[in-house]
Amino acid sequence: MSDQSIASKKAKTTVYMTEEEEILLNELFIKRLRERRKTDKSALLCEGIRLLFEKEIGVLNNG
């Protein structure tokens, strides 16, 4: 399986978060909407996972 096919495959998951974390996610979502940056909450969570991975493990190979 190529990196491209792995990247395009989607998985559905359930996320449990505190009320505070939900508020933070909503604030990020609203900020991006105000900036007219098309996004959704799934995209925000995926971006957060990538950033955490880069912080904890190292740079992702995106090319």
C-alpha cells in the first residue's frame, strides 16, 4: 500500500473529551470560520494529532 493510499483512507472514531476541551475545539473552529478558512472539527483533530506526533516522535515525511 502506497503512502498516498494510506493518506486517503479515512477511519471513523469516537473521541471523548472534557467540556473544557470541547470548548477549546469549538473556539478553534470558530476562529477558522471567521478567517474564512474552510475547516471542520475532524480536520482540526487530525492537525492536532500530526502536530503532537511531530513534537513527540519527530518530523513527518509528507513528501
